[in-house]
Amino acid sequence: MWKKWFGKNTVDDAPKSLYDTIDFTKIPRHIALIMDGNGRWAQKRGLPRTFGHRAGAETLRDIVKTASELGVAVLTAYAFSTENWKRPADEVGLLMSLLSDYLDNEIEELHRNQVQIRFIGKINELAVNLQHKIAQAQVRTRNNNGLILNLAVNYGSRAEITQAVQGISRKIAAGELTPEQIDESVIQQHLYTSDLPDPDLLIRPSGDLRISNYLLWQIAYAELWFTTLNWPDFKPEHLIQAVVDFQQRERRFGGLK
């Protein structure tokens, strides 16, 4: 059942009794991740926060593989928020460097495994050389038909919704749209994720029980899964556990079964 990635299964270390319970007809189409707790992971070990971010990048590598093997269609990962610019300059610089290195080191493997990489957020505010790498990665993988890896960089949901409202307002001013024509589908069309299904499952490690300005419109009916694990300790078996728990929930979307 498992799809191999470079001849090795990333779920090999997961308890067999756990992944045997997965219903492959009910895999969430879209999983959203808040990759939180890198700094705390490092501090607990007496290490600089930067070590945690490097460990977190390795965790993302394994989780992308596992999501692909499970048959998840879209994985959206919160890599850098619009509020993260408030962090110390050296930490921000490292996060941008890690993103650049990720594209340099992972793009070939992602491409070989048919992963399509996308980015959402205010990409035009990033350094020009990073913008160039992002554009190259998206062009390189745009025709791949496997997992869509959607990285949220310089992303904030309020900024996204504000931008959507501005786009709709311009169409009204140009006579292309009337206020009465605005409905949920029109708003959806103006979001970064306009051509993607809404997340079915949102996962947040680190023990924090909040959404942090992430995909606020899109997760209206998502199932939420929290863990006290910090992101670098989040392993393939934890993703599998989240999927198994998701499959045991009754999703009613405001109605009744």
C-alpha cells in the first residue's frame, strides 16, 4: 500500500498496529501544519534557538514524505508569518537562509517524487534572490501530479483577506462586479488558495491552543489536532496518529447525520 520514496518507507518506524488502522478511503485531502516549538525544543536542550529551526527543517522533510506516502493531496505548512519579522534579526536571517537552503537541497528530490511546490504569502516582500529561487522552484515542479506542498511564507490570514477585499473592490470600481454578486465563492477566488480544497485537518504541535492568524477563512470546518510535542519531535507516527484520530471524528459541517 505504501508508496516508496527513494526506496525507503518513512513510515517504517511507526507502530504497525497504528498504521494498519488507517482507512485509505478517508485520507484528508488537505492537511495544514503550524510548525511551532522549534525555539523551545532547542532551549530545553541548552542550545541556541537556531538549532531548533534547523531540526525543524529536517522534520518537515520527513513529514512531506509521509504525507505523500499516505496519499494526502495538499500539505500546507506555516513557515514564516507576517508577525515573525518582529523576532531578532539574526533569527529572521537564519529562517530565510534555511528556506533558501531547503529549496537548494530538496528541490531535486521533491521533483523526482512528483511533488508540486507552491508558496502563499507576500512573497514580493522577500529578498530578491529568494524570490528568484521560489519562482524557479514553482516553475520546475508546476506540472508534477503528486503531493502539493504549499509553503506559507510571509503569510498572515488577515493580510490575505484584506488583499482579497482590495481585489474585489477594484473589480467593483471597474464595473466588473456588483456588491450583490459577492458571495463566498467570489471571496474564495481572491484568496491565495483559490484552486485548492479547504484543509480537512489542522495540526499544531508545541502545546499552544491557538490558530495564530493562519488560514482563518479556509479552516472554518477543519478538524483541529493539537499535541504538546515541539515540532522537531513530531515524527511520521504522529502524523499517522493525527490522521487516524481525524478518521474517527464525525464531520457534520453544521448539520446532522
